[in-house]
Amino acid sequence: MVKLEAAYKRLFVDIFVCRKCNTKIRANPRKIAEGKIKCRKCKGNVFRAKKKKATK
């Protein structure tokens, strides 16, 4: 389970996606909420958390 936990952290923890251009950025959630982080590509500051794919 350690490998799965490490992979989960690498892929989903502290990763946000720009709502304008869909660029992924790794950042502290507190800084995202405060609006201190800007997108490298489009210079926007509206992000969402990266979503996991639904599995059945």
C-alpha cells in the first residue's frame, strides 16, 4: 500500500488546474485560496483541484 499512497500523493495532493487554460500547477492550497498564485501560461488566478477519474 505504500507505493499506492506515494503515487496518490504525487498525482493528486496539492495539484490544481487553471480554469481558463487547464494548466496543472503544484502549490500550497492556502496560497491558492488567497489568490497569490498565478497561472504560468495565461496569468489567471482561478484554479480548481485536480479530479480523480471515476472507476467502477
